[in-house]
Amino acid sequence: MGNLMNRGENGHSSSVLIVDDDPDCCEVLRLSLEHKGLRCLEAENGKSALEIIRNNSISFIITDFQMPVMNGCEFLEQLAVEIPHPPPAIMVTANLTGIIQEKAFKAGALYVFSKPYDPQNILFLVLKFVKMAS
């Protein structure tokens, strides 16, 4: 089975935005996504992520909950204000509680994963949604 190359109008492969202040988490996700032919952009917090989204076409978002400046829920809430139909998003967190999960879903996350997570589970979801969008 080859790599999934989903090309948009501009000829680029589908772009996934990884929002996490932990460079190691970003790298693990980026490597597994790029291995499947997806383009990855990274931001260290929600504020930086909003800037990236304003200037790039993003197909999918993976965001951490706990970050400096703007956490994952605040980021998704602000994104929904700025973009009528934001890209699908999932949230990851080291401190998964019912309250955080509820906030994440209310903010627009489709799934919430507890750290440490299996990157293959996230990869499966990303590929499913990116394929559906093509």
C-alpha cells in the first residue's frame, strides 16, 4: 500500500497542523504523518496556530490541551469564531479528566486522546478524515 497523497487545488499534499509545546510530541506525530505523505505544520501554542491557519490551507488539526499563551480549547473556540467551517480537530492531553474532555468536545474536538498515546491511532483518524475530505 503506497502513501496517501491527497493534493489540493494548489498541488500540495494535505496539511496537518500539530499544535503542541512539547517538541518531542510534535516530532513523533510529524514523522508518522509525513511517512504517509502528509504535509505537517507545527505551532507551539494556540495563538501561533491561528496565525498559521490564517496563512495556510489546513486539512486536519491535532492540538494539545495544556499550552502556554492559549490552551487547546481556547484555540479551537477562537478558530470557530474566525472560520465558519474549521478543519476537523482532535485533542491530546496528559491530564485527561471528564471536565477537560467535556470542554474539548464543546470547543469542537472530535476525539480526545490521553498522553502517552499510540501515534498509529491518531494517524488512522487523520487519514480517515483527510480521505473523506478529498
